[in-house]
Amino acid sequence: MTEGTKTGTMAVIAALIALLAWTTSSRTYTAPSAKSVKGKVLFEKFSDPVTAASLKILRYDSSVEDYVEFEVAQDRKSGIWTLPSHESYPADATKQMSDAANLFVGMKTIDVASEKREDQELFGVIEPDKKNAEKGGKGVGMLVQLRDSKGDMLADLIIGKETDNKQRFVRVPSEDVIYVAEIDTVPLSTEFKQWIEADLLKLSSNDVETIGIRDYQLIQVNQGLALNKNYDADLTFNTSNGQWQANKITNYALDPPADREVGPDEQLNTTKLNEMKSALDNLRIADVAKKPAGLAGDLKGDKSLLANQESLASLNRRGFFPNPNQQGGDTVDFYSKSGELVVTLKDGVQYVLRFGNGTAEIGSTETKDADAAAKSEESVSFNRYLLVTTRVEEAKFPAPDLEKVPESVEELKAIEELKKPPKIDPVPMDPASTGPEMAPSDPTDPAVPAAENPAIPADSATTEPAPAADAPAETPESPAPETKPGEPAAPEGDKPSTLSSTASKQTGKLVSFQEPQEGQTPAAGEGTVAPSEPAAQAPVAETEPTEEEWKERLEAAKEKITKENQRKIDQRNEKLQIAKKKVAELNSRFADWYYIVSEEDFKKMKITLSDLLQPKTTAGSAPAGGAGFPGGAGFPGGFPGGQ
């Protein structure tokens, strides 16, 4: 090696040592002025939030001393959002994903906090790494990544601590520079229920018509599990008066089991039942877990499932067990550790809720380890596994009452005869009767003018008072005295008391005004007036339709009745199809999942028999009911000896 070569080599080595010393020095860094960095766009290529097809968040959760990974992604073909971090549970993420993506579109820096790698812990922007979970989360930031449908990176950022101005220290993972930026982390929540349709049942309490309580437990015995039934109750809510009615209550604690009547001094606990109804309306999902592949949405799995130990272990761990005594068939029924509710809505959709084991949740991560839960009791929340299915309550859709369609003229005649109002034979009147059997003229008859229809006292309905002794007897039929020319007309007071002949004709009711003297038989037309039958119109003779006319009437009747019957059938079928469609949609949603709900909600839906009935208050009580609960049909029987 020549002297020149040695000199050159030493110069290169010296330069490298100097560079290394500069990069590792603990010099004080003077950040550039805000003016020189303000407005720098961190992700220039990301300009449209709609192109974001996935969001991944990784952070350290000190409450569980582990890393929490959350991911939401959109299926490229269907466009449906799911949560890959939660076994691809369907997400309600359209709006929240848009809000999250908009945080990074056009994001600009405000300042530079540092360029030194050793300052990353100080500003909380160390990149999270699951492999380093044992080191803890000191100085670890939250990694946020957005990708498009092809998987290309749109935004990649580590979000660190908050500044005094409520801004954030941030860093791009591939750089050492630590920036200050304005970013709202609320849309970047990793809480599961913030990204889903949290309303589990999607029902309104106003639509709840009946509730069936199946209060039982599966308890451990030497031979395995036994079904211990407490009571069943079938209850109906009466919307007209806002009261609950007990259709049937069976107490299995008695030997033998017997129906429990609501006593005269008892009433249903309306407060508890209304609280249950409200809890059903407000039931929220806390978390989910995937069901075994062989378990169908209606909770009737293929019997091959019984040979799948992994699937059985999954069910048993959550408090759901196959009925060991079922016979025949290709499906298997299941029972739950903590009983069931059967809820029927007005539209005929019936929910079956099966409650399993309790679970403990520390912070934001579910755990099945009770020892782990005990480590941090102050941050533990207790939940309950739940299986949900729906079915159509067929009793809500009875066959309509159809009218018989006549097939012949004779059938039509018979139908029309049945529709005719019953004939009422008139009571015959005795023409010689002048007693109280004769009905008086109706003083309110609108056909008679008021001046010609004087009121008749009730005690003189058939006769007028006898005329004065000096007044000549005059019958109502006697013609008025003829006045000769030049003679004054008779004064009004001299006229005998009589009813107008016009009024008599109009009312058709004639009465006697003077008794004949003893031993004297009045001549025809004198003293008494023979009553006449009420004037009646001569009946119009009905002509019998011809055979051709009857045939036309038959065809018209058949068409009318057929259309009306079809309308009733269509109306019933339409309601039934709507219920079936709703059930299919709900079961499609419930099919693959164990749901986890809060223990608080579970307790609101769990009512003991002693809580169901209470002493009657002065405010009144819910009416006691009789037999019959439509929703109870189809409820499976118990284990042997369970009753």
C-alpha cells in the first residue's frame, strides 16, 4: 500500500467516525421556526377519504398490560364493512370510517418538536410492537394505518402525547422527526361497540305483546348436569289499559308442580315487568364471539356437532349444553345455564333469548380467567353470554274466516234467505176495541201539524171528557152545522170538543169521545166511531226472477265473494310474509355469534317468582288471567327429573 493510499484510507475512516459521533451526540437540537414547517402536508397522496378501505389501530392498553389491535375493513366485492380484529363481525362503520379518514386528508404540521430518536419516549411516539409487550408501554404511541382497496398505504402515523394546547406530538414511522399536529382522536376509538350496530334486538318496548319467562338452571351433579326448573310464567301486556295479565304461572318448586294463581290480595309486579320490557328495548352489545361452524342460526345444529369436541367445548365454556335426552331427528336442541325468555311482538315475530355463563372483562378486553379479573377488581365489568334466535309465532296468523261461494242457484237462494231479516208478524187489532188497547195518536208525529194534533193526557188516551150537559152530543164524524145565509157563525165555544177529521185521517187512529146512554144502541156512524186499521200502503208484488236472472245473480255473487275471500287471504299472507322476512333478516344477523351483554341488563331481565308477585296496593292490580299463552308453544321440555 502506498503512502497516498494510506493517507486516503485514514481520511475516509476519520470522516466516518466524525459522522457517527455527530449522529449519536446528545447535542441540544434547535427546532426550525414554526414558519418554516407550518402547513406541511404529511400525506400528500391521500386526498379522497372515500378511497380508504381499511383502518388498523395498534396501541398499548395499560389496564390489561398488553397490546390492543383493532381493525375495520371493507369487502372489495360486497362493500360491507367488517371487523377483522373481532372475527369479521359486521360493522356499522360508514360514517365513523369517513370521520377517521378525514383526519388524515390534508393533515398539516404546526411545528417540529424534535429530530432526535431518543426523544421519542419523551413525546410518546415510540412505535408499538407486540413482540415488546413484556417491556410495557412507556412512551409507546398509537399506530394508525389507512389503506386503499388494493392494500396500498394511504396514511401511516404514530400519535403520541398531548401538548399543552390540546394538540398532539406525531411521527411518521419511517422518520425520526417529531411533529406537532392538530388531530382529534375521538373517531379513532378501539372500543368494539363504537363501531357496530349496538342495538342487539332492534325492537321497541311498545311492540312487546307477550313475555314467557322460563326460569331454570343447569346445575352440576355427579352424573353431569341436571335441569332445575323454578317456574314458568306466560304474561300478556294489555296496551289498552297498560296492565300486565298472567295467563299462566307454573311453580315447579312444588311437589308435584302446580299452577300458581294470582291471589285476591296479590298483583303482578308492574314495576319489574316494565323494567324488563325497557331492558329488552335498550339491550346493547358489549362484545361478541364466534359460534362453532356447525351451529345453525336457529340454535339447532347438525347432530354431527355432538361428535365435535372442539365445538362442544366452545358451547359448554359459554354455558350452553345439548339436551342429552332428545330422540330421533337430525338436529340437536340446546339449553342454557341461566334460563330463557320468549318475547312475542305484535307483528308475530318471536324472540328466544338464552342466557349462559357470566364473563369478566378487564378494561376493554374480555377475559375468562377469574384470577386475572381479581388482579384489577376496580376495572372489572361482569357480563353475560347470550344466544338469540327468532321465529314466527304462527298463532298470530290464523286462517281468515271465508264466506262460502255458492255453486248453484239453489245455494244462492239459500244464502240470500239466511241474510234476510226475520219477519215480525203484526199484532192484529180488534175493530170493536175502544179500550186501552187502542194506541193514542202520537202527538209528536211529524206528519200532523201541531195545531191539528193536540196533546192528549196519558189518563185519557182513548176518550175525551164528556161534553157539558147543555151541549148537544156531537160525534167526530158529524158534519159541521151548515150556516144559512145571514146567520152568524156558531162561536168557537159552542163547538163540541172533537178531533179534526183531517188529523184522524193522517194518524189513522180514531177514538170514541162519548159513551152511549144505557140501553141505547147507537146507530151506525153515531156516538162511537169504529176504529180503523192504520193506513198502509198496498204491498208491491215481488216478481220472481227468471232462471236467466238467477244465473246472472249467481255469477255476480260468486265473483264478489271470491274477491272478498281472496282479499282476506292476501291480507293475512302479506302480514305473515313480512314477519317471515323480518325473522330471516334477524336470524341472519344472529346466526354466527355468541353475544355478550352487561350483567346489569341481565339482572333486569331475570325475575324470581317472589319478585313477580307482590301484595296488592290501593292503586289497583293487574288482572289475573286464565289459560292460554300462544308464545309458549314449542318450548322444549326439560332434562329427566328436571320437573
